[in-house]
Amino acid sequence: KQEVTQIPAALSVPEGENLVLNCSFTDSAIYNLQWFRQDPGKGLTSLLLIQSSQREQTSGRLNASLDKSSGRSTLYIAASQPGDSATYLCAVTWVKAAGNKLTFGGGTRVLVKP
Amino acid sequence: DGGITQSPKYLFRKEGQNVTLSCEQNLNHDAMYWYRQDPGQGLRLIYYSQIVNDFQKGDIAEGYSVSREKKESFPLTVTSAQKNPTAFYLCASSSQGLNTEAFFGQGTRLTVV
């Protein structure tokens, strides 16, 4: 079964510390992996999309890596700020998925303490 | 502003009622999706459409129906057959192609009263 897992479910760090968020997936035959941010009661905001041929993507303080062979992606957020507090979700598009659908992990809820 | 608009933001349904959630996009995307989000369970796909007048069931389609009469619009009807409809519903769209980002609306929270 194709599954996406995010551990831990929740994370609390002091302001200024780097954040490391993990995502693992069971089948390495993926088209891409996408990281999203979700604020309470809101929709999802796309942060980064990594294609299967890429090893990493960067946007400002965010860096996402992809290791298909081990079925893992990591989202790094440098010098965290209280405004980074949110839930972060990763989602995979598998090669065999109909309609290019996304399969989501359960998310990691992040709290950055001032 | 380009984006996806979901309405209403909050919706209350009585037992036995059908309700329709609206999703409109002006991104000129071909593909549209409906997801359901429950606490602790992540997002699950209800229905998707890759082109006008065509749609497919997702993983949890029972008790839901959709239509895709226009490229911009993909409404979701939650029917009385859906036994546990209370959830947060998210609509998404993307361009056709294998490596395109998915964009999401702000969601509709449906509560059964």
C-alpha cells in the first residue's frame, strides 16, 4: 500500500532554531513531492515542489531534500520565527496514481516559541 | 488575483439534507480535486476531474457527487447518504502535466446539526 508518513506529529522549538521536518513514503516510483503549510482553519499553501529527478529545492529560508531510494524527504526551515508556527504537510504524486492525485501525510504541527 | 475560491466558509447541514459546496478557480487549470480533512487523518481524495464534463471517484466518494460543466467550477454535493459529513473540505486545482503544483482554496467547514 502506498503511504506517506510524517513523524513527529508535533514539534516545539525556540525562536531562531533550525526546523527539520521529516516525510517518508513507501514507494519510490514518484513523479514529485510537494510540501505545504496550513494555518489553523485555513487552506493549504504550497511551499516547494520537488520533481523526482531533483535532489533538493530552495526558497528563501526553506530547503527541501529528496532521497527517492530511501523514500524520504526533509524540509529545513532556517532560523525559525514565531510566524513559522503552522502545520506542515507533505504530499506525493505516485507514477501509478490515477489523475495525478496527491497522497498526503498526516502533517507535523510546529510551534515556534518567542 | 488568480486563485481558488471556496464558498461558503462555514456550512451547517441538518440530518437528511443535501448541501452543495462551491469551488471556483481562475487559474485556467484543467484538473480540479476535492479533499476531505479530518483531525488526525490527513487529507483524503473524494473526487477529481481532469477535464470538463469528466470526473472520477477518489478514495472516499461514497455519499458525494460532483459536476464539471465549466472549466472554472467544480461543485461538490454532500448527500444524505454520507453518514459522517462533518469535516473540513478543500478544493484544489492544477495544470495538466506531471510536475505541476497543486493550489488549494481556503476550505469549507461543514457541520451536521
